[in-house]
Amino acid sequence: MKNYFQELNKAFESRVRLGIMSSLMVNDYMDFNALKELLCLTDGNLAGHTRALEQAGYIRVEKSFVGRKPNTRFVITPEGRLAFEKHLEALENIIKNSS
């Protein structure tokens, strides 16, 4: 039997990163405050996890100003979408083949 656990992506093992990626899979983008509120995180916690996902090439950070106020939003990259889909597929295979 194939070991599907080896196909899991370590970048998505954290519940926070799983939440970030899940949110970005179904939204064109999410801004910092919306993600922070949705996932019940502190600024620093969200910043650390998004930085790790950005460094992995899975999300892109876009910074702009709304009026005079800075706005940070996150967008999933094509590489991030593919990697997350593979991760979800591995999870499904584990569930299907665990009996």
C-alpha cells in the first residue's frame, strides 16, 4: 500500500497555514485584517505564517494604500494552488485508505 503521509506538504501542517490557504483557495484575495479576524490570530502570528508561505512561493503579498491607510492583501499563486490541491488529495487518500 502506498504511504500517502509522505505526500503531505509540511508547509500546510499548521492549522493557521491550512486556514490561510483554504481561505485563499475560495477567494480572489484576503486582506490582513480579514484573515486575522477569520482565523482569530494576533498580528505577529499572522505575519509569521504569511511570511513563511510567501517565502515558499505559495502566496503573494500585495501592499497598497486605501486613502492614507496601508493595506496588505494576500493572493494565492498558481504554485500555491497546485501544492495545496496535492496536499488535500493526500489527505483524502489517507482517509479513504485508512480502513
